[in-house]
Amino acid sequence: MRKTPLLVLAVLAAVATACSNGGSTESAASSTTTREATTAVIPATSAAPPDCNAGYLGQFTTREKLAQLLTVGVTGADDATNVVRNEQIGGIFVGGWTDQALLASGQITQVKQAAKVPLMVTIDEEGGRVSRVRDLIGAAPSARETAQTMTPEQFYSATLTRGRALKDLGVTMDFAPDVDVSSQPDDSVIGDRSFSDDPEVVTRYADAYIRAMREIGVGTVMKHFPGHGSGSGDSHTGAVRTPPLDQMQNVDLVPFRNLIGSGAGVMVGHLDVPGLTTPDVPASISPEAMRLLRDGTGYGAAPFSGVIFTDDLGGMAAITSRMSIADAVEAALVAGADNALWITTDAVPQVLDRLEQAVSSGRLPMAQVDASVLRVAAYKGALPRC
């Protein structure tokens, strides 16, 4: 029998509770009796209970496992259905360019039906100027205005209402809250998307958002690790350089440190971080940035066992000016990201071809792929109870 790789064993342990059948522990006597009776009736090869994690992984081809680690923007129902049915992509992203009938008219149901496991339907709905469905669920104030006009518990209540509206549309995950700490002008790249220039204020409001969305059943993602709030530049238009890592410890990294166990995923930004990333290798494709987040020790946090998402790899010049989408996705997953995000479906076959080559060559170990597939599955509630 082939040995299970250590990385997969670690992830199996981390997600074991998702596969628990919730049964109570039997007494030693009754347990022994049950085992004896079972052995007398069922052949030994069938006596062991199924491993739900191995069973989950076993339903996919290698290409489909890799597809589970991708989230791509779609233009509408046909585009989404095609990429899900043909490639079994793990998630779709609803952007400002997406036909709103996908959500407004319930077309998302046919898309979800094309997936063999639950599909992530993701959106970038922060409120303020980053709002993709304000025409469907109404406008919401920016994060900065929220912190100036509501208490955290008032924001929690407002988020419950907004979260229900998103869930009713078919959304399963929101790339929010923005936990960047910033005093930038409102209309700058982060600006009013930040709750405050005080990391403790950011923590309180982000916590309220995450708690409310978790209660509703919509996933959340904190962004942009390790912190975009003091960066110089806009990653949509070019490279962004942050202060050195040691200067970020008591400001930018505080909300992540405080909320790392909240159940939210984490989005890593396209940020050049002196003292952390290799020059011209932004955090979103940096093994050092992924290790900082995963281990936690380099910024005083608990280890992070949840899903690491990249920021958009296909529409932001901080990445596209440096490499192709296939290069970027491979680099991100090899570095340790669990899920690569970009905004169109056109390159999906090419990207998957490249990732299959990376697995075959050993650049992307299969054990690492399996570990990421299980993290994503646990995050989106796809693991079976067995």
C-alpha cells in the first residue's frame, strides 16, 4: 500500500471534524462485541470504515483537482455553465462586467447543477465604491463611513441583512472584509475601503462582518495580506511597495493576527514587501509570504489552516506586467496559495494544461495539490459527513 504523504495527513487531521458522524463513544465491551459481530459477517477487506477525505479526493482526475483550485470571473450563465461543466472549476467570480441576470433571475442554479461538488459563487461586495450588486440589494456605506457612523454591533446587524440578500441571490462567498489599515484619501486605491487607520478599530469592525456572514452561511475573505494600507502605488496599474516587514508588525499585520482564527479565508495581495519577499516577486506568488501566513510565527500569530486566495492574477498590472496568466497561476500555487483568482474563463484550459505539466514534473507536488483541495472543500462545506 502506498504511504499517504505527510502534508495530506496533516490536512486530513485539520479537516477531520468536517467528516465526523457525530456519534457517541461506545463502551469497551459493546465496541468489542460489535467488532466481533462485524468480523463474522463482513469480509476483512470491507470491514474498515471509508475515509471520507480520501473518497472526496478519489472522485477527481488530476486535472479536476487542479481545477478545484481556480476561481474565475464569468460574463454570464452560459460562460459560467460551460467552464464548470467542461473543467469542473472550483469557483466562479461575479464582477461588475457580469450579466446580473445570472443572480437576479436565478440562472446561477443551472450553473451549480453542472458541478459535481458544491461550487463557490464569489463576489467582491465591500460596500461603498466596491459593490457589484447594489442595483439588486441596495447600496451600503464604505468601510470608513461605516466605522464613523455605526457601532460594531450595529454593523453586525446591518451585515446580517446584507448577507441574507447575497445568499438569496446564490452567492456563497464574499471577498470581504478589507482589513487594510489606512489613512489614505477616500478615493485612493484603499482609502475609504479601510475601516480606520487604527488597527484595533479595523479588527472590531472586520470581526463584526465575519461573525454576521458566518451566521448567515456566507464565506468571508480578509484582504490584502500582509497589508496594502501603507503601500505606495496601486496594484491595478503597477507594482506596489509596502513599508519593510518590521514596520508592518504593529499596524498592518495586527488585524490579520487578531482574526486569523475567525474562520475567514485570507487573500494575499500583489505587494512587494522589503524584508519578506524577493525583489520583483510580489506576495501573491511568494513562498516567503505564504509561509509567514501559514506558520504565523513571523508576525506573532497562530498558524493559519484555512484557504489562502490570491488577488486577481489576470487583470492587475502588478502581475500582468511581469508574467502571463499561466505563469502567474503556477507560481502562486507552487508558492503555497490554495486558490488562484482571475477575471476571465478564456485561459482556463491553457492554465490547466500548464498545471498538469507542473504536477508531472514535480514542480507542484501532488500531495500539495491534495492538501489544497481538502482545504477548499472544508471551507465551502463540500466534504461529506461519513
